[in-house]
Amino acid sequence: MQLYEKRNIIRWIIILTSFFIVVLIVWNTYAFFKIFKTDERIKMQHWATATKTIDKADLDSDITLPLEIIQSANIPIIVTDKDSVINTLNVEEAVQKNPAKLKVMLEHLKSQNDPIVMHAGDNQNYLLYYGDSDLLNKLKYYPIALLLIIILFAAVVYNFYTSNKMATQNKLWAGMAKETAHQIGTPLSSLIGWLEIMKAEEIDAGIITEIEKDIQRLQTIANRFSKIGSEPLLEKYDIIAETKQSFDYLKSRFSSQIEFDFESPKHAVYALINPELQSWTIENLIKNAIDAMKGAGKLSVKIIEDHHTVKINVSDTGKGIPKNQFKRVFEPGFTTKKRGWGLGLSLTKRIVESYHKGTVKVLHSEVDKGTIMQICYKKLE
């Protein structure tokens, strides 16, 4: 618990530090932007002063510096009087010759910067409108580009973290399953030995038969757990026969208040499956359905085929699943039962999708009316 809390604290420190760095970078970018913008306005004021100096200069005056200032300007400039445009600089010729385009550009410059007032000698004032330089325009988008890079980096790190976590969980899952199989195997071997002794003692054959069934059942469970985490052997089996076998086994062991119904094509339908794991998935779905009905209702298993797939629908008349929980029911640990572990459907999903390369989903559900779960496999010819 202390290790978990320590990791949680470290995680929050990393998140807060990253947030602080992002804020610092964005703030510095904004500060640079304001500095550059102020610097460009000063340059435009110098440009206006240089223009005024040249206009008032005598023939013998040295106008070298004002000319250099004017020629060094590399941002779009439009000078206007009260009614019209009287001068432009760094504006495309096509825009200059088109009054409508020039007006649009003027409005754009007005939106970028406040005008500089140029005082003429005859009490005439002109307004100098100017745009932002290429550097300033690029600087505007720098925080956005930076944030996108940070988001991309965070997504890569998150993906690596979740993949690593999932791999660790899978190893733990497989290890626990194999250990469970091993733990079951030890007393199971002893039970088989005692069964042979009971046979030799000529105990009631009916009792021995029932014990044999239970031992076989335990062997099946142990075999199932041993296959989790390893690559199971998939072979061509009749999916109808395998499903019907699991259906009949559970039908004989539950309350007569539950109406069981099985519907399938009359001919065999083949799929590539592991029979022990497949029976586990069917049992999980049927048991979940029976739990949802609280021991009374109708349970149906329907097998449907098309050209390429075979679908197994397990439906019940139980309490149903809210639509916002259709995907959550397959998450490890998610359960609505007071004493449930929330592993049944998670295990089913793992067997169907990871091992059999099929799909499992909540096909349809209505609260207080029932649920239809569907498994889909690729059909073999």
C-alpha cells in the first residue's frame, strides 16, 4: 500500500511539473511576442519619422539614414488619409490594383495593430497601418505547435505505460492461472487415488459414478486454468455440438424455475476453437444470465450462421444492462454483484478475442427486460 501511494505521489509530481513547464513556456512565448510587437511598433514610428524627414528635406540635405530606414521595412504598410489610401509598401501589385482586395487587406491590418498618426505640415494627418512580420506570425503559432508536440509525446508515453502495465497484468494473470491449476492438481491426484481404493472396496457404484463426475469436472477446471497464459491448441470442432454439451451440463444443474431453450441449425457448423476454453466461455455467459434472472426466467441459446461467421447469442429475461455499461462489463473487477469478483466476462473476452480471434459483445439489453450477449467466430468450411 505504501509503495502504491509513493508511486501515486511521484505520478502527481510529474504531472504538476509538466504542467508548470508548459505554463512557463507559453508565458515566455507570450512575453517574447509582446516584446517583438513593441519593437516593431517602434520601427514603424521610425519609418513614419523617416518618411516625414524625406518629405521636408532640401535638395542639399543628407537623407541617407531616412532612406535606409524606409528601405529596411519588410512588413506590409498602408498609409491613408480620411477618405482613401494614399500609399502602400510591401503589398502585392494585384492587391494594389484591386480596390476590394486592398480594402480587405486594410481591415486585416487594422485588426493586427493600432495605427500610427503621421502629422503633415499643413495640419493634415495621415494614418499608418502595418501588419505583423513573418517572425511575429510564426511566433503566434509556436505555443500551439509546442502543445501538440507535448500532447503527442504524452500520448506515446501513456501508450507505453498502459502497454507495459497490460503486459505485467497479463503475466500476473497467467501466473495466477497456472498456479491455481497446480494447486488444484495436487489434491486432485489424491482424490483419484482414493477413488480407486473405493472401487476396490466395492462401495455403491452410484456414489462412485457421481464422485467420478466431480473429479472429471475438477480436471476440466484445472486444464482450463493451465491453458490461460499459454498458446492453446485450436482445432476444427462442431461449434453446435460443443455449445450444446455445455448448455446441457448447466441445464441439469439449475432450478426448474428457469426455462431453457436451445436453437441451432440442424447440420454441423465448424470453427477453429479449443473445446475446454470454449465451454468455459459458454458457462460464464449462461451463469451470468442465470444470476441476472435471480434463479427464475427464460434463458435462450441461439446459434446463427452466415457465409463467413457463426454467432452464438445467449439471452435472458433478467435485470438488463444500462447502455453506458455495455463495454464496462468486460473490464476486470467490474461487477454489480455484492460478492462478485468481476472476472467472468473479462475472462470470457480474453478467451474469445485473444485466443480464438473472435468477438464478444452486448448485442442488446434493456433494463428490467433482459440482455443478449453475442459471441462471433470465423466459420470453417
